Amino acid sequence: MNHRLFYFPALPVLVFLSLFPLCLFSAHADSFTSVSYNQLHSGMKVRLDGVTRRIATVEFSVDLQQAETELSEIQSWCVDPWQPAALGRTLDVPVELVSPDMVPGGMEAAWLAANADTYLSGQESDSLKTAALQLAIWEVIVEKDGVFDLNSGNFQVLNGRGALDLSANYLEALATDFADADQDWLRTHFAMAKSDKYQDFILAGVNANPAATPEPGTLFLMGAGMLAAGLVFRRKAGAGPGLVRQEARFRRP
């Protein structure tokens, strides 16, 4: 019996069927599902690019959907002084997670968040610590020249002596100790969450680029692709003279 084979290139099919599930399943939108206050210190008067306003300094608690992983109660701080934050217990706010070294001042901000407790005397209130840390983070994000002084420059603090003094201590420690920081650790333990509409945050304990792990659906489709390609090769190998005759029809003289 002759076996007729509808011939088509097996290698492109193998590649397509193997990569198709990656295209289908690898793109997941990250989003905030909840944003609330941990600590709030209100009444700070600041000047940004010549504009003076009163502003609250806040430590946030964020729930994050990162790909297929749900992360809860993440310590977070503002990055944009003027931008409003999305607040609520049932949110779906798309964000782009990037490593802190992808944002000017991001690594310095991560260092401040990681080391703030090291430079406390133990007498400061949580509210004061929140204010001082948030002011220092704004300073390193806004000032692009690396000169950090809360009394001058594009970002200035005009009141709140206690918070201002503690924030200045943080910035002085940054100037002396940041060079010795473990940069890889900061990249993998902090992330910047960027939003098109709301406040950008720096998130503690989040890796913006976790190691990719194939999901069950991806593995199933990859296996199906490999099986289909294997059947093509098996049919081709067992076709015998029928395959030769079919291919001969397309062979140039």
C-alpha cells in the first residue's frame, strides 16, 4: 500500500508550535489591587520647581498582582511629589515594574528605604520617620545632579524642622555609605512601579524581573507542539517510496 504524505516543512512548524504558547501566555499585566496608608504625616510645606504647596508624606501598603503572583502589604513610598496616588481596597491599576536602576535616583531611593532604620536614634515617632524618609526619596529622585540639599535646588522643604533634620541625616549617610552598597541586592529587592495615570511608587521586597517559570498551560502547548512535530517526522520516515515520488514532483529537472 502506498502512503500518501501531504508534505510541508516540519522545522518551521516545530518552531512555531513551540514558541506560540510563549507569545500567548508570557505577557501578563502587573497591577495594583489595593493601596492604603500605613503612616501619614501631613502639613509639610515644600517647593518643587518654584511652586510651593502643602503636601502629605505617606508610607503606603500596596497589594500587587505581578503576573500570576499575588503580593500583599508591600511597603511603598511615593516617587512623584505632585502626582495623586490611587487609593482603595478593590483596584485594578495597571503598572509597569522596572528595576530601580532604570529610573534616575532609583537606586539611591532603594538604598534609603532599605537603610532608614539604621540611622534612627530610637526616639523618633513612626510619623516623623515616614516624613523624613519620604522627603529624602523625593530629593534623590528630583535632583538629577547628585547634589542633595533640602534647603536649595529644585526640591526644597520649607517647614517641619524635625523631619527636615532627620531627612538630612539620611542624605548625609547616603553620601558616605551608598558607594559600598550591594547594588545587585537593591536591584532584586526593590522595584519602581510606573503608572500612566497615578503616582509612581518604589516597592520594597519586589523584584521587577523575577526568573521566568513556565506555567502549566505553556508547558502543555509546548508539549503539543513537540508531539505534532514528532508525528510529522515519523510519518515522513515511514512514508518510503511514496514520499520520494511526492517530492519528485516538485524537483527541478
